[in-house]
Amino acid sequence: MVGCDLSGNGIDGFLSLDQGGAGLTDCILEGNGGDGVAFVAAKAPFVKGCMIKDNRGA
């Protein structure tokens, strides 16, 4: 996924993305609830140039 705005997504959005096995490039991942931070750290190792902030979770 390139240049995507994935702001304000809950846990379901992250699980769907993880199942797709997509890499993230220059994406915005702001204000995500659930385990947003954990998702980015553990399930999406190919994150490049993304804006990640204001996420809740472990």
C-alpha cells in the first residue's frame, strides 16, 4: 500500500490489512485505536516513510 491514509481505524481495520499481507509506504496511520501501535511494530515489518502517531495500545 502506498500513500494511503489509514487514520482513525479500529482493530478490525488493522486485522484486515494484516491478512492482506500488504507493505506500507508513505502511509498515514494516525489516531488508530485497539492495538494500532502493536500492529505496526509486530505485524507490518515493511513500513517505510509512514506517519504513525496518536495510536493507543501495547
